[in-house]
Amino acid sequence: MKSSQLKQLQRLYHQRIPGDRITTPDFSQRLAAISTEVNQPVCAYINRRGQVIRVGVGTPRQTQIPPMELPRYGAERLSGIRCIATHLKAEPPNEAALTAMALQRLDALVVLNITGAGFTRRGGGATGYVKEAYLAHLTPQESRTLIPSPAAVKVEESQFGFAHNKQIQSPSWNISPPLDLDDLADQDLVDLVENLEAEFQREFIAQEVDADHDRVLIVGVMTSEITPLQFQDNLVELGRLVDTAGGDVLQTIQQKRSRVHPQTVVGEGKVQEIALTAQTLGVNLVVFDRDLSPSQVRNLEVQIGIRVVDRTEVILDIFAQRAQSRAGKLQVELAQLEYMQPRLAGRGRTMSRLGGGIGTRGPGETKLETERRAIGQRISRLQKEVTQLQAHRSRLRQRRQHREIPSVALVGYTNAGKSTLLNALTNAEVYTADQLFATLDPTTRRLVIPYGETNEHQEILITDTVGFIHELPASLMDAFRATLEEVTEADALLHLVDLSHPAWLRHIRSVREILAQMPITPGPALVIFNKIDQADSETLALAREEFPLAVFISASQRLGLETLRHRLAQLIEYAVDSR
């Protein structure tokens, strides 16, 4: 652009619009003149005091303000900014412009259709004739009509039940008929905004948002690395994780890509769709189905305007809720701090710390550096305590081994029914629920089983361990090494599988992969298929064919437990003899 054109754009910041008017004929003509001269659309953003706060060359979609940079942003009110935009064609506002208005929750959007054959100033040069103007604004959900939009998302019903077959509506808007500049200038901005915000406030209150539950939007990205079936299983599992963490899943958005976007994971258009859907549904948390880098989280939060977390953070939150013992709380805190440390973001020189004396003047140590140092020190202390915990548990295991009491560890995918089986076998009272990671701390109980050909009774120790999950976060593997050592130090393993789950074969592979990563090779394992009362006959037949040596039980219905005790005795005898 020419320097003279840039100066004309800069002079727009000196313009002032009356507080109760949307725009004035003079300002609109001046904006149209600049747009005609540069032969591009121009957008001016004005606050409620009538001050021009932002000028951009491009369409409303190209010049929109990120939600995090708006003076205020929320489902119950408008942003306090209106946009006056020029358009080079004589047509109503297009959907891209209206979507940008909805994303920013603008007070109003004015589109000025201009033509290059305008009035001529003295000395030449077109002033930009405004042929017609359109006034658009958002309308509350109660009175809106269905408007087809690319942002409308088809929701697929899942077995978890957090989604249903329905079409999500995009935010509704009202578009005026073509207006001349005088009619547009007569519009009362204050009256329009007050009425709209009153309606939005009533709608917001009517939603009865539970402050204790996050309203969650799940985002899944399918790449060539996984099959469509695995992708759907992952989304269902993530929905259950969110439910276990105390969130309400309102919607799931999916995208298929050859590879994830390095900055925002999904494409630019999909980010806009996520932001629009989140605003429409009143979502306050977006959860992605994969790990996000710190920069990806920051980029997404700036563009979407609400908090963004990944799968690992959801699992950490569940662990923080479930940990009961001091050991469990220590390990969870360690994992959370290790996850948080690289994700700290500074806030500039305002968070600097000034000191006194030589070498401490100037910016000094920033708040970010202070927080990182404090977290690093806390991590070191926790690691020492976890190491002490590891040594304590090692002494307990040595004491049990000295008494020559065989030990068995219950392992399996989360929600496979390990705690229910422990209760059924030993009459323990371990907490059970149809949730992922319902129990976290390991529990050890005594169990008497028949032994040898004479069926004499033998006492063994059986330990319920933390449930496994595919792609278990590395920080959790490290933090829970003391717990997982119960697996490596056990004489044998009982690998429990939920046969009623559609992905039971994948669960078996996931558990075996995690066991293969253990520093010490675990003992022999017996595969036990649980919940056979909930599995269909075809699945049962396939499992018997693939795993002929497995035991089939229903821990909740106490089916097959006697067979399990005898097979467990044989497993212990084999494990002890092969030490």
C-alpha cells in the first residue's frame, strides 16, 4: 500500500462516533472512499464510546479480533464492539462475515456495499459511493430460526451416551433489508444492545449451568496412524474419562487429516468451527484426544477463547480426585508438577522481581523463572519422598517373601472389574463403580486357595493395582513406579479383561505393551475374561477360540469363581516352582 493510503487508514483512529449511533454518514463515506482507493475491503472496529480501536484491510473474517483480545467475552453478553465493513460487491453479508460476527459476539455488523463510480472530490479521486448498507446482529437462541451453516456439526450417537443424533444449529443472526446511510444513522445502538443483552442474559440463566461441572466439547483428530474403529474407540474412552473427571460432554467434533497441524492440531477452518460450536453450546472447556504441546494450547486458547486441555491432563485430574493415601497423593502431585513445568507461560516485564544491591537491579528474575525454580525444587523433594516410599514398599515385599507367602497382582485395563473381583474373592470392601480409574491406590488382601492334589489350603496375597490405559502418560509411568512395582515383584499376574467392551482385544494389547515396558519382567500371567454375562455369544466364542487357556467369569454375579480358584492354585504352583 502507498504511504498516503496508510495515513488515511491511520486518520480513522481520530474519528469519533456518537455513543448512541451505530455509525454516521460521514464516517461511512470516508471508509468507503478509502476502500475504493485501495480496491480492497476495509473494516473499522468501534467500541461503545464511539472510539475506533482497530482498523484492518480485509474482510470481517480476515480482520476479526481473537476472543482472548476482546474487552469482554461471554455467552451472556456481547463484546462491546461493532464492526463497520466495506464490501466491493452489491450483495448482503455473506456467511463468513456473519460467522466472524458470531465468533466475536459483536454488538452489530454493518456492511457497506460500495461502487467505484462514486462522487468525485475536488482535484480528482473517488470518494467511494455507498450504494446500500446492511445491518446485522446476533439474536438469542430462543427466537432463532435454523440457518444452514458449514459449522453445523453432525453428532454421532455412541455407546457411552454422551451424544445423540441431532443437528447443532449455528448462532442465529438478523439481517436488515438494504438501508441508505440516513436510515442506518437513525438506528439507536444503545436500545439495540440493551435489548439483546437482556435476552442473552435470560437465555444464559435458563441454561442452568452447573458450576461444579465443566461443559465440555471433545475434539478428535484422525490421522493415517490409526484405523477408524480405533479412532471411534478413543473418542468414546475420552468421553468416559471426561465423565469420570466430573465434566458433561455436550458435543464431539472430528477431523480427518494426514498429519496434525503443528500450531493448532486441526486446520484453521476447524478451529473456527470449534470456537463457534463452543459459543453456541455454552462450552467452557475443550478437550483434545491427544497430547498437546504448550504452544498448541496457547494458540488454541487465543483463537477459541476458552480453556483447552489434552487427554493427559484429564487423566491427571482423575488421579488427583481418586488418590486417597499419602503415597497416592504424593505420586499424583509429582506427575502434575512434571506436566505443568514446561507449560508455564510468563506475562512479560510486569511479573519481574526487582532486588537491591549490585547485580540485582533491572528486570531481575522474572516471575516465570521464579515459578519454574519453585516447581523444580518441589519436584526434587517429591522424587526423594517417592524413592523413600519405594524403599518402604520394597521392605514390606521382602518381609512377605521371607515368610514365603506367594503374591498375585491383579492387572488389566481400567474398568475391567479388578476391584469387584478382589471383593468377590476376599470379601474386601474396596470402592467399586462403573467408572474409569474408580480406585487408584493399591490394595492387598489375603486369599485362601486349594493347593496340590490333596486340595490343602494355601494362603496367598492378592493385590489390586491401578488400571492401565492405552498410551499411559510417561509422567504417570514414572510417578507410579512404586505402585507398578507390585506388578513386577508379584509371583504371578491375573490379567483381567472386560469381555463386554467392544475393544477388548485392543485392551489386551495395550496392557501387554505396558507390561513389556517394565524394568523387571513380570511373572506368568493368567488371562481372565470378566463380565461374560454382558457379552454376546459371538464374542464369547471368539474369546474361547483365541484364548483356550483363559478363565471366564462374572465377578459381579460371582460366576466361575470356583474354577478361577483352582486355576489360580495351578498358576501359583507353576510360578513358585519356576523361581
